[in-house]
Amino acid sequence: MHTLMPTRLLALALGLTFLLGAGPTRVDDTPTKRQNPIKVVNLNILHGIDCDPPLPAHGDQCRVRDRIDLLRQHLIAAGCPDLVTLQENVTSEIVQRTPTEFVGPLEDTTALIADSLPALTAACAFPYQVVFDPAAVRPPQLGRGIDEELILTRYPVLKVEVLPLYGPLVPLFFRHVLYARIDHPAGPVDVFTTHLASDSDFASLPCGINMLPPPLVSPTCPAECVAFADTVRECQAKQMARFIESRHNVPEPAVVTGDFNAEPGSPEYLEFTDRGWIDSHLAAGNPECEPATGVGCTTGRIDTNLSDLESTALHVNKRTDFIFVVPAEEGARCAGVIQRRRQGTTTGLFAGEPNPFAPACGAFPLPICWASDHNGNQLNLACTEALRRAGEVVLKRSAK
């Protein structure tokens, strides 16, 4: 089942929930010979439900308020991207952490993000709109509210849809893909974002296995997947890729972002790159993740306490977060060009250095060092013909 949300209904839900009060997004860019690039940032923000607070009123959910504030600073330093995709938002007030342990009351990260928007507006000179599934708004519907995707967009939203993904814990918990079409000056831009299964929801088990206690029964393996051969996460990757193919029907490039919980070369990763979709990090000439040093990596920090988040060391050793680009087709207003790393591209890691906005960071009361247990991704997708002639990476050609 796909959940299709009319834009007017979505805007009403978000207006009531976040009280943005900023009015419609301004589209005040005057067309010039040099078209607007498409700038995207992606980050798994860490819900923090497994993190014990070090002090009363401080450190809740791994100092989530401090981390959201640091995220805001990173977004401003990144030049206020057109699109920001965020995973692992939590809206549930109480969460069962183990069979015998409940945690809460928890901070609603979507509310914290909404609270940060006026400061972003002041710094960026334009307001962001929020794209978020009303079914996950506090109090969320069954199976929702623990790990949610959210999109911030500078430009108007044309359509929104949510794809529920297969999982053995449905209906108690399920993953999903959040899709929005954005009215970007470079043309309509489709953005898809997700957080695929982890070990906590049996990512590596065979598709179709029953993991629910009676009288509940896990869903059967979907027709597009191979029962008891594909893993849960491999099936989710197949579902997402087919969903993208079915929805992306404009010639402009599309962006596919998220925490895929899978490394380069894995079946999940190949589900996207084998379709000719571009791993923007590598296309820009950035190095592959080096586990020994953490260079080029996005994940690996401890998320059950603050030790790594309050350390200036990288503490990352895998690359599982990606921005894939679906190449532009003939007739696109935006050719889709990634500048090479030697030309100063901003495509690559986002928030990949310890807090650069404070003279020191560490344990409270110092500012926190990292916005998340993940480093994020950023993409600067240029649209000019001049850049194409400069010999940079043209996505349609590089896909061949």
C-alpha cells in the first residue's frame, strides 16, 4: 500500500503540527544564464533512545537538543542547501527499548527541528518547508514514530508519497520511503529518502520468515522479492528501487538519499548502482571509506552513550549513507553535473569534522562534538552547459 498525501492536506497537517508561521516558500531566484544548482544534504540524525543521560535535564537522547543545534550550524555553513533529508526522527513519547524496559518521555525531534527553523530563516534569508508524514506526527500511528524520514525544502512541494516497506515486525514497526517532488528553479526534482533495516529489525534474516509471537504473523515476502533467498534489507532495496522507477517520470535528475545500512558492493548498494544511478561521493572523486583511519566513512560511532559524540576523534569505519543521483534524460532543464574534487566541489561528506563552531568541544558543559553517530552526505549538482564543456562528470554519460 502506498500512502499518497495531497499537498494541501499535507501542508495543513504540518501547519498545525509545527506552527511554522513562515508563509509560503519564496522563490525569488531570477533566471540567469547560470542556472541554479541543486544542493542537497543528507544525515541520519540519531534518535538517541539507547543513550543514557549523564545528568538530569542534560544529555537526553545523547544530548539531542545540542545535536540539533549543531546540525543547524552545519547547514548554515554548508550554504543553506535547497534540500535536507533527515532519517531517524523520533516522535513517540514512550519507546520500549527491551522486553522489560521502556524509555521516555522522549524529545520529539521534529518539534526540535521546527523550533530551529526561525534561526535558519534568519541566517539563510529564506524559509524552509517541512515534508513529513502526518501518520507519524505525535502521537504516531501504530508502527510509526521511532525512525522517521523528514525533508526540508527551500522550494515548493508539488507532491508527496510514502511507501511502506516489507519487514518481519509489521504492523508493530516498519520502514518506509518518503518521496517528494520539488518545484526547483532547475526543473522538477524528485527526492527519495529512507532508512533501511538494521540488525534491530532483522535486516539479515530471510525474507518471509515469521518473527512475531502468536497470534500475530509476519507478512509474507512480497512478489518483487525472492522468499527465503533475499534478506529483509535486500527486499527493501528492491522495493525502493522499483518505487523510484515508477514515480520518477520527469527528465530532470532525481536524488536518492538515506542510511542504507549497507556498504558499497553489497546487494543493496548494487540494486541502485546497477541501474546506472550514481554514487555521488565517488563520482566527485572523494576517497572510499578507509576503516583504519575513518577518512571517507559515515558510520561507526557508539550510539548507546556519549563517549564518541563528545570526542574529537572520527570513530567511523563504514560508509553506509549515500546520495545516489538518477541521471538526467533528454529534454532536462538541468543536465546534472558533479564537479570533480580537484575543482573544489562540495559533494562528499557533510558534518564530517568535530564541531568547528566552538573553540573546544567535549563532555557537558562544553558544546557537543558531533551532530550524530553518522557523518552525512552533501551534493552540489550543477546544471550549466558551461560546466559540461569543462570536462566534469556529466551524469548521463557516466552512467553508460
